[in-house]
Amino acid sequence: MNAAPADQIRLLDVQALDVRLSQLAHKHRSLPEHAEIESLTKDLSQLRDLLVAAQTEESDTAREQTKAEQDVDQVRQRAARDQQRLDSGAVSSPKDLENIQKEIVSLARRQGDLEDVVLEVMERRESAQERAAELTARVSAVQAKVDDATARRDAATGELDAEIEKATKERELVVASVPADLVKLYEKLRTQSGGVGAARLYQRRCEGCQLELNITEVMEVRAAAPDAVLRCENCRRILVRTSDSGL
């Protein structure tokens, strides 16, 4: 294959832009904010699960407290009715009076037990409320960190996207000025050779594989026509001659 020396040198410009685009893409993927957001999001999910559990417990204990208070109120009303019957004098039978008095005593013990239950439930509910309040604050704090990291990531990716767009357009312009068959060969070799399809020959060294040409290879390069598209004997990349090739 033959191509004007100037076209081959422009191919190095294409290669430089491809390297730049590869670096920008890697930087885009490797932004520290990505890992930060992932970690914070995981923490946030766990905290939200804990918050839901605490809120559920608070709701359950609220219903339990209501039920326990209703039980206390029912016992209190029953005791009040019994006491009213005693105080009214409507009950004259000694046996009935004794039974009512015993029931009042029993109801008093029952009321005390139920009030203890109410206090125990109230303590559990208060604990759940405090836990929910604490978790709500932690969720808000972590969410704020997620929002901050997301804003930083978006700003960084925005800058990188702009650089990528600029380099891509520049590459398109340079590629358009290089013969299509040379570009086709370059693209094929770039795919096969880890992203580098063309390399400069600098001081008798291929900058693609970093190996120095032996004397036989140097003589062959010297003898080649200026427009000959050369390949490195070691890495098989397109070898571009410049004024610094050391020939």
C-alpha cells in the first residue's frame, strides 16, 4: 500500500486522538463519584429498610397501645358500675354485696396489670419513635451526600462529554483528509493491537512496541519509497517515518 508521507503523518494525528478518546472514556468510567454513589446508595437502601421497620413497629405499638388503653377503660368502667351499685344501696343481699366487693378488688388488680401493659407498650412505642426519628435524620443526611456526589459526577461527566465531543469532531475532520484505504488498514490494526494501529518511528525505535529496529530493518526502511506504507516487523503496526526517525 502507498500513501503520501503527509497522509501517513496525519494518521499519527488520528492515533493521538484515538488515544485521547480512550483516555477520556476510561476517565469517564473511573470517576470516583461512581463508586461513591454506589456505596452511598447501598447505605441509603439499608437505612430506608431499617426506617420502614421502625415505622412499622411504631404503628404496631400504637395500635397495641390503643387496644391496651381500651382494655383498661373497660375494666375501669366495670369497677365504677360495681362501686355505684354498692353506694346506691340497691343491693341488700349480703352474699351479693360480698361478690360485688370481691369483683371490685379483682378488677382493681386487673386494672393495675393492664396499666402495666400500657406502660410497657408506651415505652416500646417511644423507643420505636426515637429510632424512626434517628433513622429519618440519617436517611436525610445520606441522601444529601448522594445528591452532592451526583451533582459532582454530573458536572465531571459533562466536562468529559464536552471534551469527547470535541475530540470526536476533530478526529472526523482528520480522518476525512486521510485516504480511505489507509484508514481502513489503520482501523483493522488498531482493533487487533490494543487500540494502537499506527506508530511513529523515532530514533530507529517503534513507538508502538518500543523495540528498536535492527540494522537490516533500518536498511529496508531507508530503501523504501517515501510513500510506501511500512509495517513494524515486530508488532505489525503501521510504521510512520518522520524527520526524527533517525534514518
